[in-house]
Amino acid sequence: MSPLKPKTPHIRLFPSLAISVATALTAAGCAAPEQSDVPEAATDAAADPATAASAGAATDASALAQLLADGQAVFGVFSGPTTAEQGALMGQNRELDFVFYSLESGPFDIMSTRVYMSGIAEGSGTEAPHPLILRVPPIRNGVDAAGANVAEALDAGVAAIVFPHVESAEDAAVAVSVMGDQLWPGNATGTLLSILIVEDRSGVERVDEIVATPGVSVVFAGPGDLRRSYEGDMEAVESAIQAVLAACLANGVPCGITAGVDDIAERIAQGFRMFIASDPETVTAGREAAGR
């Protein structure tokens, strides 16, 4: 699934953001500035942004899993620039259920992810930070590498792992197995999510077995890469999207897709339950359509 380019809103700097960024970059546990009106737990978190992101993500990840368990639609946006300032803007937007961040290609730079998460925590103020869902390189790049990437991401406090280009039940089984015992819905009280993207013709052809894999949390249809896979045949792309949705509905697995202002209400009516948008306006429209 190719990320859309989100709109870049006006950036407002936060007084202690520089401290958070420096702390995350050095991974040092520096003391936070004195703030008499900040609860002790919040002050402790500010001293270590990685810990703040992890603790906040765990709290909101539980809420995210609960929303899905309750049959609700959930909404997030693409990360935009991978900076702490941008993360802070995301933290300010309290309509979001999550933020989508990608390390599918290029260096697997978890430290930059931690910095971004520190920004989310900073922008969230006294509210729980939004959980971050992280797209990792495809499993076909190597099972051992996938396990190592996931372990590193979970250690950083990521709430969900997005596995792109899932093409078989074997891929799906790996995506479940590397997540540990806190994976929802296998663990009804778990807070972690394993999110699979079906975005190749080969995956669509085996989508029933992929979705039926025990322990899978969410399955996405990836319109961008499906368009490439079907060589621009948009009728075939939509048919593939509906095949993914039908498999999810048949197996009781939440289905996800990217959406915009013009089509998010229709996708909700069709039965999709997890949405990644390129702008906050789409999230607002989606929440209204979903009655949230």
C-alpha cells in the first residue's frame, strides 16, 4: 500500500519539545523540567520520551483493541514528516484513534520512530498519546528479519505491526507468531494488533486462507499496490478490494482500507472498520458517518 501524501498543517512548537527530542535521540534518562502542575506520572514520562510513548501507546492501544472488539470503526492518518514536531501535531488531534508510520523501505530506524512518538506524547498533553501502528518490511524479505524488526518495534512501544504484501497463510501465520502473547483477539485482553495488507494478485487469490489464519487482528486491502498488480484495471482493483472485505466479513475479522472525504462514508456502509486517511478532514467525516 503506497502512502498518500498528507497535508502539512501549520506547525506549532511546544516549550519542552526540544528537551524531548534530545532525550529520545540520546536515549538518556534526563530529568524533566520542574512542572508543579503536572502529575507525577506525566513528569516521569516526560523525563524519558521513549517511556512516555510506550506507556501512552499501551493505554490507547487497549482502547483501540476495545473499539474493534465492540464493532466500532477506527480512524488514523499517515504520519507525514517523521519529526517530533509533526508527531506533536498528531498528538493535538484528539479525533485520531492511531497514527500510521512506515519503515517498510530504507533503514529500519527505530530511533527516529521513538522521536516521533515522543512528539505525539508531547502534543497529547495530559491525554493518553495516540498509539502508533508501524509498517515493517514484507515477510518475504526474511522471516528472521521480520521477527527481529517486530521485537525492536514492540520494545519501542509500538501498538500494532502492519505487515505489507501478505500473500499466503504461511505469511499470515508468521505475522501472528512474532507478536507474542498480548495479541488481540487471540488474547481477549491483549493490546497488540497484527495488521495484514493484501495488495498483490497472489494475495487476493488466497485471501480466504489468509484471513482465516487464527490470531489475525485486522486485514487491509491495499488499493495503491493492487492498482499496480492489476495493471491499472480499476474494475479488477475494486473487485479485489471487495474480495478482501468479503473474506473478512465471513471470518469476523475487521477489514481496513485507505479512504478520502468523498468515499469514507460509503466504505463504512460496506463494512470496512479501520481507516487510514491522508488528512484530518477525512477522519472527521468518517467519525460522523460512523456515529462516533
